[in-house]
Amino acid sequence: MAESESSMNIYSLHLGNFKLDGGAMFGVVPKSIWQRTNPADANNMCTWALRLMLIEKGDRLILVDTGMGDKQSEKFFGYYFMEGEHSLDKALAAHGFHRDDITDVFLTHMHFDHVGGSVRRRADNPDLLEATFKNAVYWSNKHHWDWAENPNPREAASFLKENFMPLQASGQIQFLNLPNENGLYETPLPFKVYVVNGHTEAQMLPLVEYKNEKILYAADLLPSVGHIPLPYVMGYDVRPLLTMKEKAWVLNEVVEQKIKIFFEHDSQQEMCSLKATEKGARLDQILNLKDIS
């Protein structure tokens, strides 16, 4: 662990790529435009990353989101064309960590590709489920938890209760005391969070101060470089017009405060900076976490 309470290390964990329909990922934007940045295969599927952030701060090791996990059926994963033999355990081991070292798991929201790795099948009885990180506190907020526990028909296929209800049974879930209004809020964790409600109710985006820089874990407000322009909003979003307003607000802060964006889903780019243009915020530089020094 880090040598002092004030020191921090951040690691990028890549859990492989998967595929989703390009039209669903870009909503009303025509394919002739979005395929310039996110080319599709013959079935109109684009490649997306499962990229997590691991924050080492004093005696805490905080994992932001957990990917899809591996407990779903072969048929389920067949819909998403997972690539490679990646796993959370391998990604952690690459940085010298084990799952039992994780002290906190921060869940931006509970769609299956963000929370699936939070719960696993027990090694001694695959019919039973348990928390993947036995020593961790899992963090959500009550607004989003209630939304996920009682899903609307539009999102029901994304909220799989086996991915998060066992955390309540084990007593490991804790709720941040946050409003479900758009804003930037303090937390007991070593970062602030933006709360946004366009993609899903009370999604939380960590804003981490690291080596004199600010880094925003953009989750599903901004899945990729290709989603930077305001109208480029996913068809999955429950409130797309609100997403556009939230993007305008957050991206303005990103430009003004020189915040770096960390992408959870961009299969090619890990991070970037933005600049102001006549058309709004646009890509400035492609970056990597290792560039922050």
C-alpha cells in the first residue's frame, strides 16, 4: 500500500473488449457520421472496452466499477462478443494486488456491464452467490439502488438483481447521502462525484485529484471520444435531452478546469483532454494515465 495517507496511486484495469450495436450507442446520429470514430462490423456492432480505475490511497484500495463478471450464461455473453481471456483477478495481479486487498468498491451505476463483477459464484457451490470482494464496502446511493431494484421496462434487461442484491444480503452495501439532483458533491471517499440523471437515475462520476491534475471517470455520460459532441447520446439513455444538458454542463467544467477524461468504454483511447471551439468542447489531446506525472 501507499506509504502515507497523503499519497495516491491510480491504475487502469483493462478487462477486455465487447460489442454493442452502433445505432444503440449513438441514438439519432447517423451511422455515416459516427462510424468515422467508431467503425462497425458487418452486423453493425462496434467494439467497446471494459476499463476500470483502481485508486490506492493510504490504507484504502478503491475499485471503480467491476465490469461484466463471469457468472452469467454462455448464451448471455454470446450477445456481447467478449474478446480475450481477461479477468479482474488478472488485471489486479498485473499491479501486484489481490481481490482481497480491495477495501472499497464504488459503483457508478448498476447496469450489468458496470456491476457484474461485484458478485461471483461460490467456488464450493456454483448455485450460490457471494460478494467478489469479501473485505470491501460497496458504495452506491439510495436513489439509484431503488431505481435498480424496481426497474422500468426500458432498463429492466440491464439491471440483473443477481449482480447487486447479494451485496445487501451480505451487509456490504453502503449508500452515499447524495441528492438525485445534478451537482458535484463531497463523499467520504478520496474524490468528489458528479451526479447525473440522463442515462439512468443518479449515476455517479468520480472526480479524482491526482498529481496536481483532475481526472473524471466518465462512465456512461461520455462512453468514448466519439460521444463528445452534445447530440451524440446513447439510445439507452432514459432521458436523452437531460443527458445533453448534463454533458454541456460537465464538459464546460472539464474545459474550464482542464480536467482530464478517463474513458470506461472507449476501446482505443484511455484518456483525453478537451478544448473549447466554436462548435463546443472538442478533443484536444489523446492521453494515457501513465502520462500524468
